[in-house]
Amino acid sequence: MEKEPLFLEPVKECDAIFRREAGWSIHEVLMQDESSSQISRTEIAQPANFVIQIALTVLWENRGIKPDAVIGHSVGEVAAAYVSGALSLEDAIKVSIHRSRLHATTAGKGTMLAIGLAESGALELINNYDQIAIGAVNSPSDVTLSGETEQLKQIAAVLRDREVFHRFLEVEVAYHSPQMELIKDELFKDLATIKPQPARYPLYSTVTGNLIEGNTLDANYWWRNIREPVRFADGIQSLVGQGFANFLEVGPHPVLAHSVKEIAAGTNTKVNLVSSLNRKFPEQVRMLESLGELYTLGFPVDWESLIPQAGQFISIPTYPWQKERYWSESEESIQYRFGQSGYVFLNNRLRSPHPTWTVELNKQFFPFLEDHKVNNEIVFPGMAYVDAGLAVHKACLNDDICVLSEVELHNLLFAEPQRVQVLSVDYDEPTKRFSFYSRYKEDGAEWKLHASGKLISGGYVVKHETIDIGALKERFTTEVDTT
């Protein structure tokens, strides 16, 4: 927000309306640090998400990315309605304010439970629970239930016994459940003055699951948006059926990609999904990466919005490149720069009397290290020594069949991220033995032996004696009653 003026402008525009309609500043809320943030509160989270979606849309349009159609998930339908043109900014903010404010009045009365069942199975499951409803159908195997907490706990117990996926969501409101009836009358009153209008972009509804006319988004529609299930799966199915294959998720973090992929897979349709932001990455970096992804998918980019200063055009040769290399480099130099392909343990072959290889111990070469800890210490796994032995056997004897015998583990190897450690594995041809060492990459550091073993090429040949069943029956003629 501080580095993107184009993002800040719509935030300030929304903030002026929020101050007038709600009496508080959405801009100030977005600028709060984590310790003082109230973003987890329903009446704050929904408007904040709305404003972020609107500002991101403005930023995307400035980069040349405009929608061919729009769809929103539950509260996301408010931003979708504005972006499509079905609601003015003032009316969209009014819906956001009152929708979230009224939701907050039901906080603490229920919760939501995600389950791994189809809609038909979910309906059968909740048939005897009068305070539970389907809150959302996100994909053919992803349904969210909503309602009274104790009844959901009973359902969770049933699913646990059936070994069916289920997970309680971290929400304070039972969205789309019978509890929403408490806010129906006040919602109609608060939204009586909104004036929906025809949409300029096709708008797909997750209330109906189909294309919808913009001028039907009146108070009654927003009541259905609050009370009825989110039919996201049907909405995406409708879009895919119309040939849409590229989806840009506009929001602070991607949450719908898996559902879209599952829906598309059901019709053998390939889709591309791009996220605007991701909490794991810096915001500007993620936006630029996403813009690059969209460009590779064929979407036009307004490069002047990114690089406003005119550059100097430089002519280049018109003849085609010959693509011939004139680089002279020894094999040792190439290996030093790039390492060797294949087994990670054979990354760097040393020039020595016995076949010897080294590799640095780090998370790039061994990404599983953090998953193998004992008392919070990273311990190199024992099976890795066996893997190293098999790698040596393949490299030295070029035989896929091998038996490791006399394998000994001499010392534990503790990985220390703050120090550079080098691993070494060698093979002694006369004894057919391999050895695994490590040392710190420091002057004078000694090698420590961690494992060793013998490599037997070709494996063991086991001879099985043929048994003559007929001869056995002739020898043993007495029947024994075991009852």
C-alpha cells in the first residue's frame, strides 16, 4: 500500500465512503500492525477483504489485465458485483458494511465444518440435524457444513469413525446456516435503497451457480447470498462449460485454486490459475510474477504502466543466430561449477586412487533434513547411508542388482546449519567396501567415519527345493481330527 500509489488511491476512495456510512476508517484498519490489528473480527475482516479486492482490481486494470467474466465466493460476491458494474461503489460498500455488521451479531453462536464428501452425501449426513445446513459446495468432494457447534461436533465424531476427512474452520460465525434468520429483517431494511444495474462484465453467481443479470442484485439477492449455500462448484462449472480456462484469484491469499482444479479435472479440462498475492511472498514481487504468468498465457500487458520512461531502441543484427558455442573448459572446471547429474551423493568426483565423491550438506541438496530431528537436533537419516552405498555401486559396477552387507553405523551425523559441512563417500575395489565420511569445511578439520559396508554385485541366488506333494500324501496316510 505504501509503495503502490495506484493501490492506495481506491483504498482512500473507499475509506471516505466507509467513514460516512460506518463512522470508522478502513484505511486505518489496514495500516494497523499485527499487535493492534482487529482484522480477525467479522465486521472488520469482510470490509477489509472487499477493499483489498477492489484495490487489486484497479491495479490489475492499470497493468492491462481486465476480466472477461467475474465470479465471487460468498463475501467475495460483493466485490464481484462492483467489478462487474452491477453495483456502484457506494452500494457495494453499503452491502459490505451491513452484511458484516449483522454477521457479527451472531458471533459465537455456531461454527463451520469442512468435510470430504459430495453434496449428496453431506445432505444424507445432516438429515437428522435441524440446526445444520450446507454452507458451501466448493468442489465435487469439498463441502462445508454450518450451524450449531454441538451438533457439528456430533457429526465430526461420525466422520471420524468413518475415517472421512473433516476439519473445523477458524470462524466465529455459522455463515449460511439457519442462524442467519436472526438478521433477515434488518438486512432487508438496511439494503432497501441499493440500486443494482446491468453489469458491464458477465457476472456468474454463486447463489444460483449460473450467469446472472446485474440488475437482479437487490436486497433479496443479498439475503440469499447470506442464507443459502455458496454454490461455487456450480459457478465454476458454468464458466468452464463456457470455455473459460484462465482464472485470476483476486485477494490477499489464494484459497480457491484446489477447488477450481478439481472441478475442471472432472470434465478433463486444463485450466490455469494465477494468484494476485500470497502471504508467503513479498506483495510486489508476487504481483509482478503473476503479471508475467498472465503474459505467458497470452494476456496483453500495458508495459508503459510499469516502465513509464521512454527507452532507447537499439537495432540488432537482422541475420539469425548461428547458436554455435565457442566455450573452452575442462571437465574438472565444469564439474566444479555445476556438479554432476544423477545421485546427489555423487555430486563432485575427486581425482584420487579410489573412486571418491563429495557433496556439501545443505537443505538445497538434502531438502528432507528438517524433517528428521531428534530432540530438536537435525540427524542425518540412516537410510541415506544405504542410498549412498547403492549410488556408489551403480556408479562403479554399473549393475542395478546389489546386496549391501556388513553395514555398520559408526557415528551419528548432526547437521549444523550455521557451519559448512562436507560429505564424502568412497569405494575400495579390492575389498568391495564403501565408506561414508563428513568434516567441517574448515582448515585442519578431520574426516569422521559415519558408515561403511560391503557391496555384493548381482545379489544372492536362493535355490528352492521342489516338493512332491503326491509323495508326501503317500507317506502320511493317517488323518488327524483337530476339532
